[in-house]
Amino acid sequence: MAFPLIRVLDRSSLVFLALVAAAAVIVPALNLLLPETSPLHVPTYLVALFGKYVCYALLALSIDLIWGYCGILSLGHGAFFALGGYAMGMYLMRQIGTRGVYANPILPDFMVFLNYKELPIFWYGFQSFPYALLMIVLVPGVLAFVFGWFAFRSRVTGVYLSIITQAMTFALMLGFFRNNFGFGGNNGLTDFKDILGFNVQAQGTRAALFAASCVALALGFVICRALVTSKFGKVLVAIRDAESRTRFLGYRVESYKLFVFTLSACMAGVAGALYVPQVGIINPSEFQPANSIEAVIWVAVGGRGTLTGAVLGAILVNYAKTTFTTGMLAPYWLFLLGGLFIAVTLFLPRGIIGTFNHWQQERLAKRDAVSSEAATRAAE
């Protein structure tokens, strides 16, 4: 079923997509076309940093889809993000070949160091980029589907579901920390050389990865927007607000939650895959439950159930993190983050965009009331 474009993309959505498209063009252009002496030149390290912010924004968007519109508070979405990152990291490791420290054409350096005799079977196929793309989406999606199947069929909800998702990502972190699992242990995967034949450290490649991240964010936003403005989205909101009543009306609540949870995990996996070549490493620390909790804070700050608010929250909080963790306030960043979350909960419970939308609706309602009252008086 095709959704009417005017319904899917309202004015604010079009503005958002225009800003993302502008960033995808302007940032690489200022990096590649202007000399370093120009005051408008964007250094390559900033292009990579902005690309990381965009990947985080896509992760926040995936969380807002399930939390803001379906009421599923996942404290383990960092697991799907990390799994997508590891799938991309495995592809990048297979591209190194004889350029590694041990010059083994098949085995990555850490496997040679650990005396692996042959490549583990789950590494097969990752020399192919299309296969890696499939795994980037399939691995997080399958895990989310299996996890959601058991959790939602058992009607696990609320804080219990949040705790289980957190336990899931913690268990994965412990597993990936083990060297004998074949994922590089605590060092993870790094020392990447090429992606699609292009030097991953090259200026042009950095710019292309940033643009690709912006395209993925825009596409993810359109998918989420189309979903939440459809009849399916209305059912998701009904599940969020009154799950028992929605089930009583005959809707298969578990199926709706399972679908949106799986879709959200796939989006998080894509975000992680784009994140890895831009930061140059993926290790088990990405599975830390604290990372997933922090991502939820991004959504809360920007505005739960607004989509654009999740993106804004991710960018603002991570910009603040970059600023505070590079100076004398670095040891106090977690206290600042916790204080920010408490302040938003107490004073801006709808988040930045949610509060702005609420104020705008109140202003429009007052204006309509005044206009109606004036028309009534004129009629008398």
C-alpha cells in the first residue's frame, strides 16, 4: 500500500530531510574542495566525527520507533548496533590480506597470533561486500526476532523487558571478550585498510562515508515516518497507551511488537556498520549496557515519539560529550549526563522537540479559540 506523500512527509519532515541532504553535500564539499587555509574548510577528522554523530542519530531513531510509538523500552539496543559493526568489521578485516603484520592472505592477524589453523566457518563469505551487507541486516534482525518471539509471546513488558534486554547485551559483551570466540577478544577488530577498494583513511573515502551515513539516516527517517503515520502506526500507539485494551479489540499485539522490534534492530545494525569504518575499530566495549542506556537518554532529551527529536538529542548530547570529555571536566561527564537526564525528566518531560510541539499546539488552539469567539460575536 502506497502512502500519500503529503501525509508521510509533512512540513517539518521535509525541512528535516532538506537539512540532512544539505549536510550530506555541504560537509564533504567544504572538506574536499576548499584548501586547508580557508576558514570554511572542514578538516577530515571533523568529517569522521560528524559521521559518527549521524550514525548515533540513526541508532536513536531506531530506539524512538519502538519506545516512542510502541512503548518498548529497550536497554540493550547497543547490542544490535555492535553486531552490525562487527559484521562490517569482519568484511574490512578480510580485505587486509597480505598487508597485515603476519602477511597471511586468509587469516586476520589476531588469528595468526592465537595460532588459528584455519578460518572459522562463520567468517566464510565476509570477503564479499554484498554478503557482508546481508549479514549487517540479517544478524541483528534474526537475534531481535528470536528474542522478541519469546519475550512478547510470554507477554514480558515494562521494566522486566528492559532488564532482559540489558542482560542480553551484557551476555554478548562477555562472549565477545573471549579470544576463542573468533572476534579478536578485548582488542576487537581494527587496522582496517580498504572498503570497496578505497583506502578507508583517505579524505575522499571519509567524505563518502559521511554522505552514505546521511543517506541512511534520511532513508531510516522516511521508513519510520511512513510506518508511524499509517494504520499500523496507529495500532502501535494504541499498544503503547493501552496494550490490554488493544489486545481485547482483537489485534495480535505480539505480532505488531515483534515486527517493529525487528525492524528497529535492523536499523541499529546499519548504524553500527556505518560507524565502524569511520572510527576505525569495533570491540566488545560497544556492547556495554551503559551505551544502550545513554542512547535512551538521547531520545528522552530530544523528545520521545517525535523522530526528529531523537536525531536532535543524539547530536546534541554527543556534541556535549565530545566537548566535556576533552577538557578538565572529563571525569565528571557521567554526572553531567545523569543530571541532564534528571533535568529533562523534571522540567522537559516531552523533550526538546516534544515541548516545542506542545507549545505550538497550545498557541494554535488559543488562536483558533479567539478566532471562533470573534466570529460568534460578529454573528450576533
